[in-house]
Amino acid sequence: MDIDIIPEEDPHVDLEIKDAHVIFNTVWEELEEELGHEGLRFPKEIILLGGAPGSGKGTQTDFITKARGLKCPPVVISSLLTSPEMEDIKNKGGMVGDREVITLLFKKIIEEPFRDGVILDGFPRTRVQVECMKLLGDRINNLYLEFRNSPLEKNFRRPTFHVMVLFVEEKTSVERQLYRGRQIEAHNREVKETGIGEIKELRDTDLSPEAAQKRYRVFKEKTWDALQSLKEIYHYHFINAEGSIQEVEENILNELQYQSLLELDPRTFECLRHIPLASEIILGARQELVKRLDEYSLEHNMLFTDVLKIIEQKFMPIVQRHALSGRAVVNSENTIFANPLAIAMVIDIFSERGYHAVVDKHVMQVPEKVDLQSGEICCFNKDIYRIQVTFKGSEIRRG
């Protein structure tokens, strides 16, 4: 067992246990004693959101929550650490002990609202916390295997872990920390003068360039290495957060694209995997379209020519009138479409030109005559082909 001296800024504690296994096992045993073995139900998805001070974690957590479809608020680690001693350590740019962090965190995320998934804002920050998270992943996987094919299996799903790191350079970090401090100072003055609103927390690191630099360097020396060590284990997303909010959001979306293999239960994925992905079909779709159009032109030239004339003379004037909306519906009674090949040509011709066409056949009964003796109305069937054409409409907005 290793024992390290706590940072000198903390006058309340002299020594802290730094053995991850000891910390984890102690917390796990407490949870099991309190909730029972079958009550150890952790989130299906855990997103570990880390980043340099001023990188925008607070700004981006709501966006990431929506992007992943999560219904619970993120767990902000610093908000869990609210005792006077912990606040004093944080205000001076130090870090609260791992034992306290792990205890509070595990007790929080095991709550029912977090079952589908949770974002952990500001965790892990140390090597010990990283090791505890690895151990947690192993235990959740063991629970998944233990309860698989049992009546309780829906409560113990295979976990998915993501590590997301928002990164900015030291200069940007310090500037943003101090800018935030000036904003909070102005806000708090207004609250005191008007009595409207609530006072916001203002840390020393938001006011002092030296404290802000120290906070960044603590991140680089401890948290950065801790997060990097998770690269080989979990899905790792490095986000350049130097740009605008919109640019960072775009980077996040690109990183968090849905991947069924990573997120579905293996049995569910095995059932679905035989259906090809849209991206796989698209790869060769253009070549197949070209091949079909050439075959129409060479092997069915008369029909192909007739279909082209109908599209150009009958369909396109209607499509053009609906250029603003990007959606047009054309009805045709032309018997040429009784030939399925003519319908296929319509769809492919529109596709080649950048439209999307769908053809439906509707059978309408049209009264033809009345039997005067019986009063029966005799009808004949008329085929109507409805072609729905969609495309990117005009971006001009009408008031």
C-alpha cells in the first residue's frame, strides 16, 4: 500500500491512502451492504468528461447530454465536494482526496435517474481515480455476465464508457478563467445592488493569473496523464476546444456518432448485423446507378426516351413550381407506367439529377353505367400513379 502526503494547501489532513484497490473495495463493500447485491445497478453509458480549466466543460455538458439523448443532468464532481474543507482545497487550486471523491461519486451515479447514462463532469482527475474507474468497469461487466439470461438482466446491461477530453493551451485557459472571474464579479455586484438574482461562486483561480496558471499546470501534471491512460481501454475522444462554441459542438458531434457495435448488447447486434448499414450501401450506389441508366439507354432505348419526355414535359413544370418548398407531387394516368421498368427509370432518372422520387400506384373505381333494372352502378378501374419528388428547397424565407 502506498501512502502519499496530501498537498500542502490542505491543513486538515496529513495522510491519504493512495491504493486504488483498497479505496474501491471499501466503497464497493459499503454500497453492497447498503443496497444489496442486486441493487448495484449502474448506468448503461458513462461519459467521462475531462478538460483543461476554461476549456468549456460547463458550456458543453448540456449539448453533450442532448447529443446522447440522456434525460438526467450531468454529475459535476466539484459540486459533490461541498464541505468547508473541500471548498478550501478547491479554492486554492488543489484537489480533494480520492477516497472522498469515489465514495460520493459511486453513491450518486447508482441512483435510479442515471440508469440509462450519465456524464461525469471533471472525472477522473488522478491516477487513483482512473484505476477505480477501471475496477468499476470490470465489476459492472461481471454483473452483466452474472445476470445475463436471468429475470433481472434488463437491470444489468453491458456498460459503455466514453472518455471525452476538451483541450486548450495554457494561454487560452488562463484568459478564459480570468474572463469568467470578471463576469462573475460584475454579476455579483449587480445582485448586491439590485437584490435580484443569486450570488455566484468566485474562486481565487478566477481572479489571480498565478492561481489560474497553477490550476492549469495541476491539470497537465495530474489529470492529463490520468485521462491519457484510458486511451487503450475506453472509447477516447480528443476535442480541440480552442475554437468557437459552434466549432467545438461540431467536433463533439463528429466524435459521438452512433456506433451500434459499441453500444448494443452483443446478442442484439448479432440479430441486426445481417442488415447492411446505409453507409455500406451508399459506397457502391453511384456506380450501380450509372450502370442501370446506361442499360436503360442501350437496351431499352424507346421506353427510356418516352419516360424522359414525360419527365421533362409533364413532371418538371410541376416540380419547378414547388422549388421553394422542395416537395412536389405529380399524378399521372399514363399507361406507360404499367411497365415496372418505366417506374424504375423514373426513380433512377430523378436520383441521377439530385432528386428523391417515390412512386405509388392508386386504383380508382370510376362509374361507367347504371343497370336500370337492378340499380347497380358498374365501374371500371383506373390506375393513377402518384410520383412524390423531394429535393433541397430554396433557403429564402417568406414572412
